[in-house]
Amino acid sequence: MHKLKRLPYLLSTLVIIMTFVATSQQASAVVPQSERCTPVGTILNTTGCHGYAFNDTMFWTSTDGINGGPVIYSASQYAIPFTVNSAATLESFMYGLLGMSSPTDYSYNYNKEGAAFIIATMLGHVGGGTGDFGNATNMIAYAKQNFYPTAANGYKGWTTIIDYYGSGLNSNYSINWGSTTTSTTLGSGTVNTMHACPPGTSSSVCQPTPGAAPSGSADSENFAWYALAPGETETTHPIVFQGPKTAQNPSGVTYTIRRECGNPIGGPAWPDTQPGNGVPSGNYSLTPNIQVSINGSTSSAGSVAQAGDTITFNYYIDNNSGSDDTTSTACTAASQTFSGYHQQPGTPETLTGSGTPATTCPQTFAASPTQHQVVTNNSDTLTAADGKTYCRTLTVNPSSASGGSQTVESCIYVASKPYVKVFGGDVSAGTAFASSTGACTDDTNAQILSWNTLGAGYPGAGAQYAAYALNAITNFATNQNGAGAGAPSSLAFANTTASGSSIFGGSLGSWPCMPDYYDSVPSSGTSGLSGTVNVSSLTGSTAYTSSAGLTFTAGNVNPNSRIQVYVNGDVYISGNITYAGSWSVKTMPLLEIIARGNIYIASGVTQLDGLYIAQPNGASGGTIYTCATGAGAPADTSSSTYYSTCNNKLTVNGSLLANTVQLLRTAGTVNSSSTGDTATSNSAAESINGSPAFWIPSTATTSTSSGTLTPGSYDYIESLPPIL
């Protein structure tokens, strides 16, 4: 495995040999050009010791002789192991060396070049010192393009030859695979090949180091033909291709390969007539098929998984028609993971990702009707991550006896299904705010709609108590964790029987008007606000007003502070608002923000304590947006950054009242919910927790004697259960 002064070759036959053994003769003086190179020209009808694939000059020099390494590198004794003992295993071995699963990958060329060199010489490329290909990339591409028979290469693919020799259909053609106990001695004048070093370069630079992978300049060197000199011998275990004996070729040997090092020996070309080539045969039609399952359930291309789901791709080749087995056929899987949503194209695309499992191809497929699995079940299984699209392709080539390939692509999208939870309270949809006359027009199209697992106990979106809707209640359970009839529809008013798998109730009929909260603004004794307000600065039991929109920054509502803020415009909340400190029943804090307009909650807000009301101002306003990017700017659900922008959970300890509540948070997914969800432990995007802390403390009232604002108080409070 060290510096080679010469490498052996077999006379008038092409042999593939795989090991480099430095003999005592190889340690001798430089072999003259007349003995090393001239015989090659005689046998190959070309100039010997010149580069095969590139436009290289003579590799032999008077000072160094000719130096190089094995055609195929292996750390073991045999570069072509004895497990390669049939046409199918040889094709699979060469397929792997060429990196056929990555057609444009030339990052590691040493063994790709070696495999391409063998295939090119078998297909009749002689070389000759001027360079058949010009560079390594072109030679590798040629080998890949002609590996299988196609219409483009006139059905003269390399595998067709190998299949013919190894089929046993014609007794004149065979392959002798040899054994560890059967060897051949190569002697003087035998034509050999090597992965050649440039003239003047030490073989230690351009051949692999024993026990290590090739690197550096060894990764892109040329090949040279040369002859064994008088007195030189090489012992080899060859793979011999045997054809008919003729006057021109009395031995019948048409190609030979050394197992030790992968070197072709004897000459670079097959006979002019290549058996089995040029005529497509057989009656078959192959179709690639990728089957997908999500959490063990069969799905289809374009299905949607959730984060944490288990996705498995299974790869099959279907022989849907025809009566014949195929010849050796390639099938290649490819993968790519895209960030965000990636539309699966109508025509399969080229995927460039890594981590795709290896197929069992090349292989022969039995006649129809048969489905062949070409990747072991569950070998392409993954756990879905947020905001990804997983795509897979499977290509079969040739797909029929007439050539051509077929590719199928399957993409699975990963999307979150955020849900809302309500604890300690009810949910209603459809009622409207009262007008100045006290009348309102209900919205009979109003629904409650979210995500629910529909599993036992109906974990996911829902309320601890009741839900009321003038239209349908969809995937929103009631009486969660409750007794009696339980979820999902026992407290889904109008208390009708659930319809279908996800309609839990609704169609209540009518509902009382919501009061005009803004109309109760005190006429006097209030404090004016404008611009930006920190809630911590609002103290006592006071009513505040603003004639225009306000921005509330983060702040605390202190014990015994009972604050009402009436805003004649939009409200933007940019930070958390919380009830701070320690308080008793008598000192409970209270915050009510009543906007005659919209309420926008910044994406970074994670907690709001209090009561938040948005009611229309004429025909506009009245919406609460749970995720916004600024004042007057609700999150854009069509934006590529929407998911990441709103991916914070929002907890409201209190209540939201509005003409419309747009639940825009993206945190969590319904698959993460459970029947044990509590107000403090759940995976909901929005968790709304009703509590006595927002209705026991009375708001400020006007004293009839002094005209000043004073805290009101209840005579008593009693809670009654609903009567069903």
C-alpha cells in the first residue's frame, strides 16, 4: 500500500483487481519507458502511461517511474469484497460507489472516479492520452447517465451487459467470481492500471493512506495504463467475464477486474458487439408509490400533521401491468425539509436534503401484480416540528421496458391547531351591545369555533361551564372536567343533541342585549388621560376618561384600587397588566377598560388581569385582537412571520367582552391538551380564567349627597347553579 513503481495487467483481457501489494521487484530501479509504457501502446493501439480521462501528459518519468494508488480504495484486503458474487450485487456495489442517490454530488471523488473508470472502459472508452472526458466530473456523469439502459443511450446501459453475462441465458457468456482460494499470477507484459500520481509527485500525496479515507489531491487524480516489467509478478483474485472464444480472442476472456484494488487489467474495451445491448425487452410497467402515516393512521400526500406527531414515509414500487420480471432497475429516494409552508408541486421537484434512507435498488422486480417495498418499514420515521413541510420523492428508472423514469412526490405539512380554554365562567356568541334605546340586533351567524381532539373526555378547546351560541358550537366542549353528563355538549345551550362528530350544540335562538357599558361613564369627578399610560400610576377608586385612543404599558393594579377607564377610541396594550400584592376579599383590586373602539393586545403580552370591553362606535370598532404588532395593527395572518410573532400564550384572569373577539395567538397545539388541563397548567393559546376577583369588588359609584365618587359595596353575594 505504499509507493508503486508499477502495477500489473493481464494480457489481452480486461481484469478488475483491487489490492496494491508492493513486491520485491517493485523496490528495484526505475523500469525503462520501453518496458513500462510501450507494450501498452501495442495492446491498446494507443500511447501507454498517459492519462485516461483528462488531457494529461506522460505519467512515467525517468526519475520516479510511474507512481499511484488503487483504482478503488478500501481499508480491507479486498476493495471488491467476496460478497459481491452476482450481477445484482456487483451493480449495487458500483451504484453505491458512484453515489447514485446524489446525482450532482462530486464532493468525494476518489472511488466515484474509480467506479466511473471501470464502467467507461467496459462501455468501450479507450482513453489514449488525449482525454476522453476532460475532467473527473464529466466521467462520473457519463457513468451515471449510462449505468442503466435508456432511450437516450440506445439501451446500451452498463447493467444490461452485466445482467446478460450473469443471467445464464447463454452458455457462451458467464462471470467467474472466483474465491479466496483461487488466485491468478500476473506476469511480465501484463497491462495494468492505477489511480496515477502526477509526474514528480510522491505516491504518499496522491494515494490513500492505509486505514484512512482519501483526501486532498488524492481525491481528483487521473488513471494510467502501464505494463508489468520483466520479472514483475502480481498474485490476484480476479472477477473474469467470459465470452465466446474466437480466432481474435481464443481465451474468450473479455474483461477482468482485480478484487484487491479494483484495477481493470488486460485492456479497456469489450468486444465490438456488446451482448444484450441496444434492444429493450420485457413487458412491465413500474410505478413509484410513497405511502404516509401520521401517528400510525394512513394519510395521504398534502395531509397536515401537528408538532409532536410521528410521520412515517413508506416507499414502494408497484408493478401494475405486464407479465415479465424486470431487468436490474434503479430506485432512488430523496428528501428535503422546508421551513414554513411549501406547496407540493404538480410535477415532482428535485430534492436536495440529507438523511433519506437507502433503497434496496438496484434490483429485479417480479411480474405483476406485485407491490415491492424498497425501504424497510419505519426507516424513514420522524417527529414533526413546528412550521415545517416534509417532502419525499421516489424515482424508478427505467419504469418500463421502453425506458424512461417516473418520480412521485409526497409532502406533509406541519401546522399548529391552537385552542382556547375558559375556566370559571361561560362563553357566549351572538348577542350585541344595546343601542341608546336599549335595543340590539343579535348576530344569528355567530359561532364558537376552535380545535378539539374529539378523544375521550374531549380535551382541547372548551369551557369549564357553559357555552351559548346563536349558531353552531364547533369543536368547543362544555362542562369539561365536570360531573354528570360531562363534555362535550351537556352545557352547550340550547341544550340540544350534538350533531356530527364536532358540532356540540348551538342554535340558542335569542339572547339578551349586552349593556352599553360606555354609556355609564360618570358625568363628573373623573380624571382625564391621554397618550401613553402606565397602569401602576392609576390609584384609588377612580374613574378615568380619555377623548381619544390610549396605549397602556405594563403595570400593576394595587390592592383596594378599583379603576375604570373609559376610552373614546382604540386601546393598545403593550405590556402585562396584573393584580399585584396580597389582598383580601375587602381589598380586592379591580380594573375595567371600556373602549368605544377596538382593543389591540401586543404579541409580547402574556397576562392581563381585569375586565376588557370593546364596543362599537357606530358602525366601526368593537373588536378585541389578542395579537397585534402595534396600535391599530392586528397581526397579519397571511404573513410568513405570523406564527413566530404570535407564538406566546396569553392568560386573561378576568373576562373579554366585545362585538368580536379574534383569537390570534399561535402558541401550543390541540395535541398537547389533556382532560386534566387546569387554569394554571394547560397548552392553550389563550386561557381565560373567570374569578370572583373581577366581580366581587364593586366599581366606583356616585354619592348622591356629595356628588363625589366612592366605592360601592354589595349587601350580599350568592351564586346559584344553572337549572338544566
